[in-house]
Amino acid sequence: MNYTDSKKTFALTTPLYYVNDIPHIGSAYTTIAADVVARYQRMRGNSVLLITGNDEHGQKIERAAQARGLSPQVHCDEIVTGFEKLWQKLNIQYDRFSRTTAERHHAIVKEFFHRVWDAGDIYLSQQKGWYCVACEEFKEERELLEGRRCSLHPNKEVEWRDEENYFFRLSKYQTQLEKLYQERPDFIQPETRRNEVLNFVSQGLQDFSISRVNLDWGFPIPTDPKHTIYVWFDALLGYVTALLEPDEEPTIKNALAKWWPIDLHLIGKDILRFHAVYWPAMLMSANVALPGRVFGHGFLTKDGQKISKTLGNTIDPIALVDRYGADAVRYYFMKEIEFGKDGDFNEVNRFIPILNADLANDLGNLLNRTLKMAYKYCGGEVPNVNGADIPAENPLKTIGLTLGTQVAQAYENLAFSNACEAVLGMIRTGNKYIDEQAPWTLYKQGNQPAVEQVLYSVLESVRLAAYLLSPIIPGISNDIYQQLGFGTNFNDKTQLSNTADFTVHASWGTLPAKQKLGEPRPIFQKLEVAETSS
Ligand code: ME8
């Protein structure tokens, strides 16, 4: 196996989530995926910056605060705490937390506005149209459902607006954007999302308004303070502000110095247009290089239904993690749903069975019974075998020799479920292999070398599985590594962070012979269906 990548920087973002309500399971989904990518990139020896945060301005937030009888800032501060708590519980290792109410963000927005203004791309005009406050977006008549409802928020009415707004000359960038999509086919992923954007842009781009009147909760337009900057113009720039070092002077130049361009914007399909059309055009106008790629994943449903407050089927991610633990939640979403496609959360029929099958039965039992045998037959040490001496036809070695490359490729492509499937495939082979080889019989026959080879092959396969799945289930990987006698901590960002390490750890056959093993303990307790589960 040859991992030749040299060390590089890798910056990625989650959306900056609205603070109109407590965190949504969808925010958890995107953020888990982003953390998995960040952890994988760190494993590859890259210097990584994971950005998450909150989008706090706009009418939607102002109204949410009003409804609670709180000032917008107090409301925001409180909800932001809930997001931070969730990320901690989900073991998300973010490096920057961007809040759009931060003073330094104001400085960046102002400077960016002036750049776009100086480029001649902002003008005053009349905005007439239907506005969806939940989307914070004007909708074309043809996009509305019957009864003038937004298709994304059918239970909320759109509102008629007829006001003077500042506009951004998006139409000026039509050709440049088309050229971008053509020259960089990977800019928008997956392919289905790229096609959506190409289709939208081919219909002709309209300028969009970047200011609101009669809205206090936001930054004023620097040249005309009775206008407030449109929440999306403000929010996208939160990605730039996040790049500033903690005490750095807030200028665009400083922000872009080290980490720009961002390598990956991870988002849901609902906000694709903002990231794949508006954002690159804004950056072109301000003469800033464009990000690497925008990946728009699919949407989650619950038991096959859209998740919505009106249907009363929302899932509180904090309660979910409290009940099942971070690794369980992380594993389910990464394994169950092909990233990019829509997917379902079904606690009884999918969540619990998948976790029990993969983590408790296949992976957990294989480790547990093999470790116990290693205690019984090999004195509690890794069998005295050199991985390189195991014959190539050993089925675990056959799989293990190419698994690292295969899983690395899956992570590169954000094909998380393929990564899990490939690793679990080896683990299932391990269970079959140990049953067939029956080391207990080999032991009775006095064939100690064969016993040791079988146990070594299995323990090494479990180690490799733990290593390759560590971006997804770092807690379980830590437990497995400890039981195999390592002191590794997959939550320590500074460990395992050079390319040579990845080459070693992702190769089959590197478990050191005679290493003292840890106590066998179940790595994942079988889940029961809770009484409250639906
Ligand atoms: O749009 N399934 O914030 P937001 C999967 N503030 N993912 C989902 C989901 C679902 N059912 N529901 C939400 C905003 N998401 C803006 C972003 S960025 C500069 C500003 C996830 O709180 C998904 O990532 O509405 C989606 O894109 C995002 O939450 C929307 O978050």
C-alpha cells in the first residue's frame, strides 16, 4: 500500500445553523459527517480546520425571540449553548465556532460589502414578491404550492413584500458561473445536485436583494443604515470570519491568509442554491478565490415521514445521544444512509437492529470471544506471530491487505456507508473464519502454531477495523485498542497525525506479537427497545 499524499491543510464547514429553535436531528447529521471527514483528514496527517457555528440574524430569529418574550441576543445566547452542548455530547471536534452576532464578524461583513459595492455590483431597486420567512428567501410564483405555500414549509404562509431593497447583480455572473461548473465538474457534488444547479442556472439568473427594511435584527447596510443586511449575505460570510485567529484584527486579508480556500462546504440539499450559486458569485465580485467543493447531502425523514413540528415527530438529538451514546448515533447515520441520498431514521426497525447486528454481534462478539481465547491459549498476549508470515491465502489477510486503500477511498468520496460496509465485511468473514478454523479444537489437538495464527489473524482484523472506523466510532475504537494493549486515544487530535502513521496503522499485519492484552469487556451493550420508542 502506498499513501503518497504529502501533508496539507484541509478546511471544511458545516452550515451555520439557525437559532430559531433547539438543534434539529438534521444539524446533527451534517455535523457528524463533517466531524468524520475532519477526523479522517487528521488521520491522514493533514492539518485540519473544522468550522461549525450559528446563524443568528434575520426575521426568523427575531420572531422566535419575540415569541419567547426575550431580546434576540438573549434568545440566541441560550440556543447557541444547546448547540455547543450537543456537539460535545456527539464528540464533535470542531476547531472554530462561528457566531454571526460576533463583533469581528460585523467588521468582515462591512468590508466585504464595500468590496462588492466598489465592484459596482450593488444597486437600489424595488423588491416585490412572496417571502418565506422560514427559508429567509423570496420565492418565485412557480415555486409555490397551491394556496401560496412554500414547498419546504407547507404549513407556513409566504408573505407579500413590496419594498425598496439593495440588490446584488447575480445576473452579471451567469457566464462565469457556467464556466466554473464546466471547468470544475467536482465543484458541486453529488452529481444529482450538480444537475439541479445547472438546470437552475440555465433558466437565467436574477439579481437578488441583499437588504431588508423594517428589520432591526441584523447589521445595517454601511452606506444606508435604515436597511439591514439580508441574513444570507451575512451568514455565508460567517465562514470567512471563522478563519480568523482568536485575537487577530478582523480583516478579510487576515481571514484568508492561512486556510482559504475552504476545501469543502458540507450542507443539506435545501441550501444548495445559496452555496453553489450565490456564494461563488459573491466571492467573484469581491475578488476572492472560490472554495474547493460544495457537497449537498440528502434529507432525513422519520419512519418515512418528513420531520416537522406540525407532525409532532421531531427527534431531539440530545435525548437520542443520552439514550444510546455518541458512537451509536454516529454509526447509524453514517452506515445506514448513502451520503448524498435521502434517508430514514427508524428507531425500532433500523436503528436498534443495525447497531445490535454490527457493533454488538459482529464486531463486539468477535473481539470478545477471540480475546478470551487469547487469554486461555496464549497467556493474555497477542499470539507470537508475525503478520507478514501468515500465508496470503488466509481470507482475513486477503481482505485486510487492500482494505485500508478501499476505506480511505470511501472517506475521500464521502461514501461513509461504503466504508462501514467494507470494514464489516471483513469482520463477518472473521466470524466465519473462526468458526471454521475452530481454534478450540486445534488447541485440543495440540496444534499451538495453528491456534496462534488463527487468533492473530482475527485480532489483527479487529484492530484494523477499529482503526479504519475510528473517524466514525472513536469511543469504541479506543476501547478496542485498549483491549488489544495499545495506549492510543483516537480523541487526541495530536496523536496519529502524520502520514507515516496512517501507512502503518491502515496496513494489515502490524499488530505487535506478544503485546500484553487488556481485559476483555463488551465494547457495545446490546440495545433493547425502550418502552417510549415508537
Ligand atoms: O439553513 N435532513 O440553517 P438551518 C438532513 N442558517 N439535514 C437536515 C435536515 C433534514 N431533515 N434538516 C436540516 C440554515 N438539516 C442557514 C445556513 S450557512 C451559511 C447558513 C441540516 O438551521 C442540513 O445540513 O436551517 C441543512 O442544510 C441545514 O441543517 C439547514 O440548517
